[in-house]
Amino acid sequence: MQRYRVEIIQYTNNQNKIFSDCNSITFINSGASNALIGAYVIAPGAFLSVPGNFSEIDVTQYSLSFSGAGANNLTVIRKMYV
């Protein structure tokens, strides 16, 4: 049996480095402006999920920026092995 924990973080400002270091990561735009993960646009209310297979670890460094008017709010959910 593989043990894991779930971490939930909210961002309201641009971030040069969001470290994944996890099995799966989900980005949820819960704000009113567009959120960009790299060049991928996540519209308000939409999400981007990067799942992993058993025993895989994603080591990507993601960048976050916001565009457009409205409140900035991106929720990041990471599944991390312990």
C-alpha cells in the first residue's frame, strides 16, 4: 500500500515557480480573471489536471500568471507520496 497526502494551496499573485514534486497536480481557476499555466489558459471556473500513474513523480516547475480584469485566485491541489 502506498501512502500519500493531499496538499491544497491558493495563489492570488503571479508565481515564477510552482514546484510539483507530486504524483498528480490540478489547477482550478476559482477567480474571475484568466490564469495561465505556462502558455495554457485556464478560464474562470475551469481547471487543468495532470494525473500520474502509480509510483510516478512529476518534477515540473510550473509558472503562473493572471490576465484580464477581476479577482485572481488559482487553487492548486497536489497528491504527494509520503
